[in-house]
Amino acid sequence: MNFLRGVMGGQSAGPQHTEAETENSTRQSEDLGSQFTEIFIKQQENVTLLLSLLEEFDFHVRWPGVKLLTSLLKQLGPQVQQIILVSPMGVSRLMDLLADSREVIRNDGVLLLQALTRNNGAIQKIVAFENAFERLLDIITEEGNSDGGIVVEDCLILLQNLLKNNNSNQNFFKEGSYIQRMKPWFEVGDENSGWSAQKVTNLHLMLQLVRVLVSPNNPPGATSSCQKAMFQCGLLQQLCTILMATGVPADILTETINTVSEVIRGCQVNQDYFASVNAPSNPPRPAIVVLLMSMVNERQPFVLRCAVLYCFQCFLYKNQKGQGEIVSTLLPSTIDATGISVSAGQLLCGGLFSTDSLSNWCAAVALAHALQENATQKEQLLRVQLATSIGNPPVSLLQQCTNILSQGSKIQTRVGLLMLLCTWLSNCPIAVTHFLHNSANVPFLTGQIAENLGEEEQLVQGLCALLLGISIYFNDNSLESYTKEKLKQLIEKRIGKENFIEKLGFISKHEFYSRASQKPQPNFPSPEYMIFDHEFTKLVKELEGVITKAIHKSSEEDKKEEEVKKTLEQHDSIVTHYKNMIREQDLQLEELKQQISTLKCQNEQLQTAVTQQVSQIQQHKDQYNLLKVQLGKDNQPQGSYNDGSQMNGIQPEEIGRLREEIEELKSNQELQNQLAEKDSLIENLKSSQPSPGANEESSATDSARDSEQIADLKQELATLKSQLNSQSIEITKLQTEKQELLQKTEAFAKSVPEPEQSETVTAAKATDVEGRLSALLQETKELKNEIKALSEERTAIKEQLDASNSTIAILQNEKNKLEVDITDSKKEQDDLLVLLADQDQKIFSLKNKLKELGHPVEEEDELESGDQDDEDDEDEDDGKEQGHI
């Protein structure tokens, strides 16, 4: 307290404070605050008590508690964070502040969480899993998105704290579908009058938040998934709308270009969409062309030109399709002869050869990215011809670049062109041959490297050494005047190997080299610092060592290496050939397997169909046999009639009754026939009876016999008459029944065909059944033939499969033999290296003996080894610096 009084007394003692005194007093008060904070948190119970007081709803308790805890975090953040982290439910209590209905406490709670989450990944994860994203996005929406006030700004800063360099939270943000909720932030509308300072700040933070999710420093898988989500929800489309809008502030436009760049970087779908975006001009122009026009325009702001270059680089990153489209605009067949529409290639050529050195550098780097890791486009670019002046023949683009180099332009221009040439010639022997074919190129490079120039020119000398080293390393010895060995002899004669290696090392030692190698975005404070490109630094790191080794190798070593390289290439080509064969055979096997499975399915279906057909045929056979039996039973009309009636639905009981009635009619008919015979007998007897006179004259014996016979006949006649009368009554009755039966029979006849018709119908049906049966038998025969063919085809496929398996086994054996040969070659190489090391050791010992004997020894090897050691130490230092970065 005495110290406090002393400080306060000192503050109130003097009349007027100078600025130095004010700063001193501020520093003293901050130190005092840190001291008091340290005293307060020395007992952790104080912070725990403060956290428990924040649960009080009373405004006069909660709000001062929030302010005090915020002040503690600002003074000694890491220590207070650790105490809150180990406190039970500490972070959860602070998260409740975001749900407070009083805006003052809620807003100060956001500021408290900002201080709490700063540089502490563990607390960031806890806050994120306490539903912070949902609450913060709700607050931003309630406040009006980008049109909101400073509360939106505070929420966005807190979101950045939670997401930046925190892969877990980024993944949680994406999986929670919160990226989709960011799209309304960028719906700024067409009105351009509402760009307040707060809106610009908010939108700037929103764009930075998008960049945090798709930063190149994030894991590639996480970045790719966020890029796809942004395209699917329409966020990329909304950003492109802002990009092509008019009246957007310059800093927002620049940050939007940078954001779009990282959203499309390395994502083929997003890159294809960006290539299809057109600017709202008349006629419409591709967005890429409009952006390139800004990049090569020296009147545009420097940061905007850097952003456009970054956007173009990201568009071409791992995008061979886009690289081909850009290079194709330079080829003669695609150039617009009318000159009405400007292509991307024409803009790049215009920037490459303009008087503005920054445009030269940007165009050269952009064109180099169109060739990055794409040997096809490097060869295609060799076809580009440029018209220099009227009457002169066209010059190739490669030759024009070397012509500008030899004219001694600005350093920035020469550096850009040398980076383009190094990228162009690397991994492309054809381009190296074209470059060496011009006899002026090699003398120019050796002259540049051999001169002793100032520090500014040392970088150009290093790049010339790199270009010449690339011409040696990727040389296929197709030009006799500039083979690998002759170029190395030329270097040793005019420059010296050690001097060449020293000049080559100037590149990686340059201060701008380490700055450019840190991140892909070209971020320079001023145009003078714009020297190196990020991708080019990777190329230098890859080639510097191999070029150094290639320069030091002797011709014999080169020959051996070439032989080993050719052998390995042959082995690789053979292995690649067999791999392709195996791959093709695998594809064929897969196709055959699919065909077999398809044929199996078809076979099963056909077998099912055959089974069904066989069952149907059996049913038809049974029906046919039944009809045959029915037809053979009774060929009589009545039988046919009865069968026909039965077939037409008449019951068997009715048929039996009708047959009985017909039998009765037949018996009645027989009785009538008997009566008719008796009547005819009586009439005969009456006609044969004699007259009375004759009877008197006959004898007595005849009279008595006749009288007896007559009496018998009369008696029999009386009996017959009585029978006849009774039978006549019965016949009348039967005739009546017969009439009724005939009526019934006629009724049945109407519904039943005549016997002949019934026989015809039955015969027709039998013929139809026989026809269907023969057709089914024929179809069954055809199905059996198809099954037989499928079985034969299946056997052939199986034989092909066995042959393929045997071929694969043979290829595998050959592959194993080749791998053994490669291993033997590598062992021979290692043995040669051991012999060389022994030889160097013997030479060194012999030199020492000569020194001891007093003989003079040349010091070149010692200088060489010393320089090599220095260079190795410098490389190790650079490696450490890059690792630290």
C-alpha cells in the first residue's frame, strides 16, 4: 500500500506531464496491475470464488465480476487460464454469460471469452463443445450480420480464436453444418452506398474467418472438405458475386480475392466453377481475364495486384486442365485474329514484355505456374511464336525471354524471367535442347556468372548458375556441341567449379528467399521486396543439391550413372509395362467375373423358366390324355351327346334319369309292337272262319274241335283286350311323358351341340392341344440347346481365367527377378561408393605424407573441401531456420 501511495503521490505531484512521463506512468500502472493480479491469483480459491459469484443473476454482482475476471485475464492470461481450466465447471459457468438476456453482460461475456480462449487450445475445445458456435452465430444473425455493430466484430474475433490453428474445432464447425450459416453474411446486395466503417471491418473479419477454414496450413483433408462444403452451400458463388460487383471498397475487394483464392486452391470442382464465372460486362468476359487485366495494369494498387497473382496461382495449383486452357490461349490455332477479345495468354505476354518491371515479374511468375509440374504444357509452350516487328520473322517465346535477359533490364524483370526459364526447363529435356540450340545463350550465362559484380547482381548470377545447372542436369546429350561433359568442361574452364557452386548458393542465402518460402501467398510490403515466388523456392531446394553433385561428377561417373539410369529406366519401363498388363488383365478378369455372374443369373432364370415350362407341358399332357380317354370311351352320338352335355355343364344325375326314361320309352314301343301283332292275328282268324251252311254240312268232329278252339280264342282275345286297354292307358301316359321328355331334350339340344358337332369340337380341341404340346416341346429343346451353349461358354471362360492366372504367376516371377536385379545394381553402386571413399582416403594420406616430406601440394582440393564444409554448415543453418519457421 505504501508503494501504491508513492505512485499515486508521484502522479499528482508534477503540474504538467510530458508524453514520456505519461507513457512511463502508464507502464507503471500496468506493472502495478500485474503485481496485484499476481497477488490475487496466488490463492486459486479467489478465482474459484469469483467464478461462483458469476452464477448470481443480480446485475450488480455479475457484471463487475465479468469485468474483474476480464482484467485478470488481460494482465496474466496464461496463469488465469490454467486456474479456470482446472476449476470444476469453470468454463461452463462462463459460457452461461452468452445466454444472459441483458445485452451488457452478454457483450462483456464475449470480451471475457476472447481473453480466455487466446492461445489456449484446451479451453478453445471446451468452449466449442459448450455450443459456442451456435450461440455466437445466433448473436451475429440477431445483430444484422455484416450490417451489425461492434458486437458482431467481437463475436467474429472470438470465432477466429476458436478456429485458428485448431483442427478439432474446425472439423466440429464443418460437421455441425455451420459453414452453411456463413452464406448470408456475404449477401451485401446491389446498393453500394451502405459501406460504413463498421461494415467494412465486419466483412473483413468474416472473410478472414472463411480463410481460417481453408488455409493452406491446415491438413489437406480438412481443407478439401471445407472447400467442397463452401461450394455446395453456395458460399463460393456468393464470394464471386462480390468479386465481380462494382463499388466494393478496395480493401474488401482485395481480401475477397484472397479468400476466393484459398477456397479454390487445389479443389478441382471449385476451380472449374471459377473458370466459368463471367464479369457483368458487354460482352461478358471471364473473371480470370478481368483479374489479369488488373494485375498487369501498373495504375492498380500494389496489394490488389498481389491478390490477383495469388488468385491466379491458386487457380492453377494442381489443375492441369486449367494450365492447359491458359497455355492454349497462347498457341497460334486459338489466338483471335480480329483482336476484339483479349485472352489470358495475350495479357500474360503483354505483361511479360511491358516497360513496368512489376508487370514483368507478375506475368513471368503467373506463366511459370501454368507450367508447374506439367511436362505436356512445357512442350506446348515451345510452339508459341511472337511477332516482333513488321518484316521480321516471328520469334519463339523462349528466345524472346533470353533476348530480354541479354538486354540488361531491371533486376526484378530479369529475376522473373530467370524463374520462368528455370521452371520451364526443369524436368523437360526437349525445352533444354531448344534453349541450348541458340548458340548465344550459354556464352551469355557463363559471362554473367564469371563476372565480379555488386551485391545486387549476385542474385541474378545465382539464378543464371541455376539455369545453367538445369541445362546440364536435364540434358539428354542430343546436341553434340553442348553435351553434359562439354558444358561441365566449359564451367571449369571459364568459371571454376567452386566459383560456380558459390554463385549457386547465393539464391538460398538471400533474405527474400526465406521470406518467400514461408507461405504461398505473395505478401510483400512494397514492390521492391517482390523477388521470389513460393513455388520457385521449392524448386531451388529440390535442384540445388543435385546440380552440385552433377557438377562435381567426372565423365566416367556420369557414364556409369547414365548406364545405371538407363538400366533402371529400362527396368522401370518393363515393370511399368507388366504392371499395365497386370492392370489390364485385372480389368479383364473383373469383366469376365461380372460376365460369369451375369451368365449365372441368366442360367438360373432360364432353369427356372425351363422348370415352369416342363410343369406346364406335363399339365398339357395330362389334359391331352384325359381328352383322349374321354374320346375313346364312347364314339356313339348318345355317348358323345352325353359327354358333350357333361362337358357343357349338365350333371351326371340328370343324364342317368334321361337314360332310364328312354329305356322305358323303348319298352313301351315293344309292347305296342306286340299288340299290333295280336290284332293282325285276330283279323286273320276272322277272315278264315267258315259260313253257317258249311258248318252244318261238316262233320261232328270238326265242329266240336272248332267250337273249343273258338272258345279258347275268345277267352284269349278278351284277356288281350283287357291287357290292351290297360296298356293303352299306360301308353297314353308314357306318350305324354315322352312329349315332356322330348321338350326337355330339345331344350338340352339347344344348349348342347349335335353329336357330330360335339365330335368336331372335341377333335379341334385335341388338335389345338397337340399343336401347343409340340410348340412347348420345341421351346424346351431350344432352352436345352441354350443351356448347353452357356455351359460351353462358361467352360471357355474358366479356361481363360486359368490362363490369366498362369500369366499373372509368370509376370510375378519376372517382377521378382527384376527386383532382384535392381537390388544387385544398387549393391554394386554402394560398392563403388565405398571404393571411391577408400580412394579419397588414400589420396588424402598420400598428400599428408608428401607434406611431411616437404613436397609442395596443390591446395585446390583442400579449398574445395573447406568450401564444401562451409556450404554444408550454411545449409544446416538454413534448414534450422526453415524448421523454426
